[in-house]
Amino acid sequence: MKSKILIILSVLGLFSCQKKEETSKNIIKAIVQDTLSKTIGGTADVSDAPPKEDETAELIRKQLQILLKQDLPAMTKEDRYFYYEAFDLNNDQKDEYFVGFSNSYFCGSGGCSGYILNNNGNLINKFTVTDFPIYVTTTPTEKFYDLIMESGGKFRHIKFKNGKYPSNPSVQPEHNGDFPKGSSKVLDIQGKKLERYSF
């Protein structure tokens, strides 16, 4: 009698395991199919996906290691991330890179710090006390487009002079009136879902 019960329990257990395995396979198959259809249809939510690595981010990361060499020991892990956006500032068919931050190490009551790097990753500009986004106008000065940056609660008109932009926008002339037609918004850290990179 005991052996019959053990055989029945073994068969039931085996059947139960097969059922669970089939159910698991069906659930996994459904998730995969749903994800594929959403990805193909462009409706997949990838906001929690890990940031992709790219060559530009690596170039910027290396430059930040140099530019912030003395700051690195004082920075926490949470301080060590950046955002970037590419824009061709001088119409040479090569992007320059706006690099910004949004943490307490780089930001204070007056705004945040950031950089503009050329296509090779070399420093064009460091800037301070700036709120994001930055606006790129369609008007050039010395072949580089003028910028409009918010600093101290006011918009400032920033012009390229002697090979760089001024580093402190708060002391530049105030921008009055509407933004020039065709201006582009870059480093919209709050409004856009820009990827965050560690360095």
C-alpha cells in the first residue's frame, strides 16, 4: 500500500513540475513576445534600461578625469555623473559637446557648472552659475553661434570672443525680448530624458 501511495505521489509531483515548467515557459514566451511587439512598435518603456555606452561618453569621461583631477578625491559616487548633448556650434560638420551636471557638487544657488568640449574632447570652455537648458541661437560671432544662458534668474546673451565663450554668464549682457527664431535648446536636463553617465 505504501509503495502505491509513493508511486502516485511521485507521478503527481512529476506532473506538477512539468505543469509549472510549462507555465513558466508560457509566461516567459508571453513577456518576450510583448516586449518585441512594443519595441518594434516603438512603445516600449526603456526608461529603466541601463545607459548605453558610446564613444562620445567615453571621450568625455576621459577628459573629465583630467579636468577634475584635483576634485575627484572629494567627490562622492553620486557626484560623479554627467549629461551631454552634441551640437555643431561653428558649422564645421563636427559636433561640439555640452557637458552638464545636476548634483550639489557642481550646482548651487546661483546655478551649475559645465563644459563645452570640441569634437576631439579638448576643452573649449568651462562655465559656472548657469541654469539648464542652454539655448543656441542662429547668430554667429567669430564663427561660433551665440548662446543664451540663464544665470541669476535672468537670461544672458553669450558671445564667442578670442577663442572661447565667457565662463561666467552672470556678468554678461542681459538678453531682452524673445528668443531668436530657430534657436535650439541643449542640455535640457530636466525636460528631456537625457542619459546619465558616470565618470
